[in-house]
Amino acid sequence: MEDKFEKLAKAYSEGASRLKTWSGFPVKEVYTPEDTKEIDYGREIGNPGKFPFTRGIYETMFRGRVWTKREVAGFGIPKDTNERVKYLVDQGQSGINIINDLPTAMGVDSDHPMAKEEAGAVGAPFSSLRDMEETVEGIPLEKVSMSFNVSTTVSPIVVAQYVAVAQKRGVDLDKLRGTIQNEPLKGRYCGYSPSTMHIDLCLQTSADIIEFCSKNMPLWYTTNVNLYDLRETGINAAQEIAFGFAMAIAYIENVLKRGLDIDEFAPRIAFYCSAHIDFFEEIAKLRAARRMWASIMKERFNAKKLKSLTFKFGVHTAGCSLVPQQPLNNVIRVAYEALAAVLGGVQSLHCCSYDEPIAIPTEESHRLALRTQQILSCETGVATVADPLAGSYYVESLTNKVEEEATKILKKINEMGGMITAIESGWIDQEMEKAAYQYQQEVESKERIVVGVNEFVIPPEEDVQGDYHKIPSKVSERREAALKELKETRDNHLVEETLKRLKELAEKKQGENLLPHIIEAVKAYATTGEVLGTVRMAFGYGYDPFEVLEHPFFS
């Protein structure tokens, strides 16, 4: 065994453990003016608020308004989520962010035989309008910015539930401010069964939301392309941008087929990015993404409005960078990642809780994640100057390198025929598998050091674990009882009639918007599984993605 003083001597003389970025870009020992001499400031960088927006989408950036502090919440029964959201608001959160549970993501209800144990486990259940009503009880919808972290084909149903609650309260839709993730294609390669993520259904539901909200909810972000979940699969920074932009292009082209003008809906497209652990690379990635998106919208789609060209994004610090060993170390990781997001010009930020690799957050860990943001905005001074790292020889060089690599990947996807083809051919899956395998090899060989995992480890008995979130008791039984009572007391004739009208319209497949009819079904208290199952049947698929249940009203 190595003597502790030999270890001390080795630690005293150690150099940098890795001489390339997280994504594998070689890093020079020093960067000089020679590395940036070819950069045209006005054309490639520019001032904040000016094309190509490399330095930020607003002239004043955080001096005008700091980023929205939007911690993700959701678990148990709707009352549990409601209480956690109100707790975070009391602690100073500036935006609400609710994530759905897995049954909702799959488009089935909490009482589905395959879903009962997952109901409310890692997100909020949205099986009916009643769930939405209880989740937002006591929250003034016209005063808050509400984000729903819902990516799958169930997104229009969650939007419909929120709209229905607003209308029942007499709130004008043009006063609703917030975001729906509305990124169903992502489910094809982020853990959801292909039987729940049919591409034609994905394109229909995403376009319905974009069209409806663009015309009726001007303060609402109609889609939030989820680059974060892509990155969690193990891909690198350039792939995160390229895959995400290819996805966004697929959605845009689909909506344009409905006859909408690009400037009608592009200003309310947003992105949800990762802030990973490689500090400078992540800042460079976000700067490169702004520049790339501005050019794509201007040159490829001929957008005219300035707001159509801006890359508006929220950040989720990288859950996959956190480890269960010595979990308090994750507090440090999250703080660095959050700082990178802020220096990269983020509009909305969720900091992971240090216990994320073990469980969903407790009140204490949630509060600490929020305090991380508040210390950044109030104490560190990083909000006072727009893009303070601009002009750094290293950062500008790395921004160019990330953009160059992302552009190559996006070009390859375009040559394949676009993201839909890249997904269906299996190419995206292959790239993700290669990236994950390479990462694991680097960790096992110690080419990549992960503190507490392959270096600086401690005996398990010394790795003290604190109190972690426990799933509230009897959630499954309480959810099943609530849905049973709902189905017995609602007007089932009205439910059947609204679902029948929805099915008839969906069967026409003429590009008509289904969302107004989904809203009517939701108002009748049709469940999420009933609504989405009806649409699935109209598209030629089974009512139940798990092939267990039959339609309760018609075959």
C-alpha cells in the first residue's frame, strides 16, 4: 500500500489530470492573440442584443433582469407537489417548474395496471383536470411564470388541462406566461418505449401546441427543445447542439407545412440545455449555440423578426455529472455548473440537488439548490456585466471550435435527410451508445477522473448518507381511489361524446388542430389515458401503449 506521505509528495507535484476538454478537444498550454486574430468582432461576436447574439440576446442582460430561478418540483399526489411549489416560492424562487411522473409521460393514468407503482414516484401525476386543479390550487396563474417539464405526446393534454383551469377561473389566455417542453421526438431515444412515441403522432401533437399557443397565448413558449436529456445520454457538447438543433428544425418544418409564417411562432421557441462539468467548454457551447441559431433562422428559414433569431434557453445543471459517492461533493459540482450557465447568458436556471443520484430532493436539498442560484445572483457580481469572458483568447477559440464541430454534425444529419431519418435509421442511437461506452472506458482507465468514484475514494462505512426523500405512503392506493371516484361522479355521457368528436377529427388526418377538442374532453374530465388513447386509435395504433386496457367507451 502506498505510504500516505508518498501520496502527499505525489499530490504536491501533480499537474492537470486531463489535457483536453470533456468533449475531447485538445487544449493548448496557453492561448494568445494569435488564436483569435482571424475573428471579426462585428460579424462573429458583436455586442449583446445584436446579431449574431454571441454575447447574449439582450443589450443589458442581467442588469435588466436576472435569470429566472426555476427549480423542478413534482412528486406524490397533486397536493404534495402543490405544497413543494409553494415552499419554493416562499424561499424566493422566481418561476415555477413542474415535472410529470412516468405514467403521465407514457400517456397512461395512475391506475393503469403497469403504472401503479410509478404513480407520483419521480414527478407529478396528471391523469385528469382534477389533478391539474389540485396541483395549481392557490396559485394565481395570471401572476406566475409556469413551466411544465413535459416532453412526450402527452404535452397537449397537460396544456389543455392548464388552459381549462385558467378558463374556469376566468383568466384570459393571453395573460398566461410560461413554457411547455413539447418535445415528443426526444422520447424516441431518451428511455421511452417506441410504442408510445410514434413519429407521426409526435409531429401532430407538437404542431398542435405551437399553432394553438402562437395564436392564443402570446406570452407562452410553445416548445422547449430538450438538449439537456440528449446530453444526459453521454454525448458531447457539440453533439448536444447539433442533435438539438436538428430536432428543432424538424418541428419548424412540420409547422410551416400548416401555412404558418416563420415569424408567427419562432419568437416563442426556446431550448433547454445542460450545463456540464467542463466549465469553459460549457460557456463556449452556449455562446456558439446562440450564434449558430441566429444564422439558421436567418439563412435557412428567412426569419425577419429580431426575436425569431434569438436562442432563448434554460439550463438544467448536469444530473449525469453527479454521483452517489460522497454526495455533498455534488454541491460543488452544481455550483460550478450553475456559474457556467450564468456566464453563458442563461434565461432560466434549475440547479440539481446534491442528492439527485439517490432520490428526488428533500425540502432541505431543494432549498440549498435554490440558495446556490441566489448567492450567484446577489453576492458574486457575475450578473453585473454581460458576457464577461468575451475576448478571452481561450474562450473565443473554444467557442469557434465547438461551433465548427456542431456544424459538421448538423450538416451530416441534413445530408441524411434530417433528424427524422437519423432517428429512424438508428444513427442517433448508435452515436449515443458510442459516446456512453467511450466515457465509461475513460473512467475505468482513469483517463477521466471522477472524484469519489475512481480517485479520492473513502471506505463505504465513512461515506455518511443523510436523510433522503421517501415516496409518500400509499400513493398508489390514493391515486387509484381518486380516479375511481372521478369516473363514478363525472358525466360519462359527456366524456364519451367529446372523445367521439376528437376521434372523428383526428381520423381525418388533414393537419387540423386537435387541441381545442382535447380541451373540451379535458373539461369533461376525460382522463389523460382516455384522451391520448383515443388519438392513438385514430392514428391506427392501439388504445393502450402497453396493450393491457381497452377503450372504456368504444372499440
